[in-house]
Amino acid sequence: MIQLSQQNYVYAQIVPIDFRKGLDSLIGVCRGVLKKDPFSGAIFAFRNRKGTAIKLITYDGSGFWLMHKRFSTGTLKHWPKTASDKISGAILMVILNQGSPGEFAKPWRPLDSSNASMAL
């Protein structure tokens, strides 16, 4: 089972891909187009041209997982427009459920030192 969390590194291919591509071709996209190591344990996300399906791949230390989700109705409501658009595990969960992520809080915030004594 793959578990998504805020700490997951998620890389999305911005341009839709041909969904006839299999695992080996997607690994090639990770290396060539995205310039990322597919063995890193990160999650790599791909979408089809119509926005009706998503493919995810990840490496768990003993092999690759290839996940394919085809929506029963509707299309994607959100997909990154540029490579600088970051996706976290939480945002990926929203995308996988055909949602549109709003503004998410930062995953980590330092404590205000003036209030730190009150937390104890």
C-alpha cells in the first residue's frame, strides 16, 4: 500500500503524456524530461491529454509501483501549470479526488519564541 503524506516528494509531468506508455517509458520520462531519479522514492505523477486519468509511479526499495486512476465521471479540476508549481502529498490527494486545492498551510512553521513558554 502506498501512503501519501505531507512529507512525500511529488513531481508532476506538466505536459500530458500518451497513456499507452508503460512503466519503463515513464521511468524514462522521470530521468529525461523531469531530470529526477526514479529510484529516489518520490512519487511521479502523469496525466492524460483529456484529463480523465492519472498515472503515478514510485519505487519502494524492492520494486516499482505503477498506479492508474481513471475517473468514472468528470475530469481533473487542477493540474500544475509550470514546473515551479509544487505538489505535496496533501495536494496530490485533493487532485486524485478531482478537487481543486486552495491555499494550503506550510507543512512546517517555527514557533513564535514569545509564545514558546506558554506551550509548556
